[in-house]
Amino acid sequence: MNDIQDGNNTLTYVLPDVIDPQEFVCVTLRIPKNKFHIMAFKGAVWDLCNWWNWERNDAHDATKVAQVWRRVFRSMVFSDCTQKQTDLIEAEIEMAIHVDCDCNVTVDCCDGTTKQLATTDMLNQPGQPGGGSPQPQPGGGCQTYSLTLTPMTMALAPTTVNSGDTVQVLNVAGSWNDGSGFAGWYCPDGKKFFGSCVPGSATTDGSDPLPAAFYMQIIGVLNGTTYFDPFSVYTIPGGVTSGTVEFQANRPALTSAWGNITFDAKVCNNSTPPATPWCRDFNFMAVSYAGLVTDPFPDWVAGLGWDHPHVNGDQSLQIAIGASLSINYLKFVVNNLSDGTADSGFVHDDNTLTNPGFSLTTVGAITTIIYSGTAINLVKAIRLNFRGDPDGYLQEIQIKGATVAPTVGATC
């Protein structure tokens, strides 16, 4: 080491008289088989790869020497000491190419940076999903998309989101490098990667797009401006319509780096489902639906329907259809009706009755009683107060709506 008096009093290595001799010697070392010893050894060699550890001059030879040692660093091969050591041959070309034991391929660029080249395994990763991707359905439907991401790119969830929808990242795998070399490998959650994700090694950086999240973890981007941590369920805030969600590494700039990760992006659509019209029919001439009929209990005759109670005065017949239903159409078909619209209509969840007003049409002995109009809400039953003269029968009830359909009755 040489003590350079440049005002910083920094110990540096003396510049060699030949910056790049274009030939090498092989050195065989035995070092302790322990990951912390190995990390320390690599770190010591890496010191030679940084220009600031070399003597300075006006020709900036420190950078050139550091590039030579970066090629040396990339050529290091670790093996079992019982195996026969083979010589490593490196082609000396303008941009040296290196392959490590994990088959990561890198190239030294003329500007002193190092970039990773894509292998066939990387190229065979799933591509960015696009048009035709399955969509999460309204009412809480979820869809999971498998995505691949590098530290220099962004990945898009192939759907749009609205206020109240949720996004979450699951099943992360792989590792990536921030471009700083051997010490710059990270796991998708921001932990340092040295053979495995190192607990407690994640840090934050105030210059990152999401400073509160860990440096080099996956983050989400809503509409290109709002950053969020997708490792927990993220709810799309109010005011968002047809928004886009992307993912990237949490780093100040998506510049030169390498590696890739895979993950699943789960998107849930919590918007209200569109109204679906429905129709239910109760044909009492064919089916009694006895378990639904109350108040009071008259006679049922196959082929005729429900007979009105054989007592003096009007009597009601009530049909239970569910709870909290919304109905915009109601039809009664009655044989030999003499009275039938007073105290008739929709019974609500709180047992109150709404009579919205009916239109009556009589053809021969058959009377059709109809309401059609604004939806009546929170309905649990239908009531008909009728009397037949001489013998009246309720033959049919039909109801329609556009939200949740009842589970009883036949589909029209």
C-alpha cells in the first residue's frame, strides 16, 4: 500500500508499471469452508476492483487497473479441494465475457461498467401478459398473474383497477443485483442475498421511490405516480377509475443492473356486480309450495291452486320468498275473484306491508292482478287478500327484479 498525500491521507495500492499485461498466472488457495470466511475473502479481493483503492494520476489509470481486477474477480472458481483443479482460460477481447458457477454471464463494458447477458433460462421465463388475460369478476372475484421482473424494467398487471379493489404480491422467487457487483445481490423482499436471504439485512434509502420500503424490494406503482408496498394487501384508494398497476425494484433509478425475479400478482375486483334481471314463477296449479304458504292455511287442490279460506270476510294468503329482496314486478292470477287488492302487496323484512296499487284485468273467470314499476325493496313475502265467489283459487304468482334473485320458485 502507498500513502498518498492528496489531502485525504488515504492508503492506496501502488499503480503497476504495466496496467494490463494481457497474461495471467494461476493461484491455488485453500480457504476455510464457511460462508463468512468466503464472503470476507471475496470482499478482500473486491477491494482491488475499486478505483479509489489505487494510486491516482492524471491519466486515471486507477480505473483501468480496477477493470483488470474485475475480470480477475469474475474468473474466481470455488471447488472442492479434492477435485482436480483445471486452468481457467479467459479470452482477452475488447469486452471480456465471464461465466460464474451459477451460469450468470456478464460482460465488461468499455466505460468500466459490467452488464449481465441473458441466458436461455432467462429468455424462457414467462413473458409480460397482455390482451386476452383473464379478468377478475365484480363482486370480489380475484385473478392471479404470474410476472417476471428485472431491476431495470417494470411489469404490468394485465387488468385495470378501481377504488376498493385490492392488490397483493405472492410467491416471490429469484434474486437481482443493483449493479454494484458481488455485494449487490438482493432478494425480492429487500434482504441481502448471500446463498440465501440474510435475516435483518434489509435497509431503507431516502432517495428510493418508496423510502419507507426496503431498498431493492418489489414495490407497486398505481397510475405511474403512487408507490405502495405490495407484500401486504393494498386497497386502491378513492377516486381511481380504470387505473393501472405496475411493479418495479425500489431503487432511485432503473439503470444498469442484472438478475430477475418471478412473482404472482393477485388482483381482486370489489366493484358492485351489474344488475342481472331475474324472474320467478309459482304455478300453484301444478305445485303447492306448501312450506311457503301461511296466514291462514287454506286448502290446495291439484290442477286448481289454493282455495280461499271458507269463512266470512276477506282472508289473506301469504307466500314467503326470501329476505331483503328488491322486486319491480308482481302478478297474481286468480279464478273467480270477488275481492283482491285491499291489504295485498309486498311484506317487508320488518313485517310492514306496501300496497303499491294494482291493475286488474278479467277475462271470463280469470282475473290477472299486476304491479309493474319502481322497485319495492327489503321484501320477504307476497300477500294476497282475496275471496272467491262461489269458489276462488289462487293459480299463479310471478315476480321480477334486477338484483339478488330468490332461491325459491321456478325460473321464468
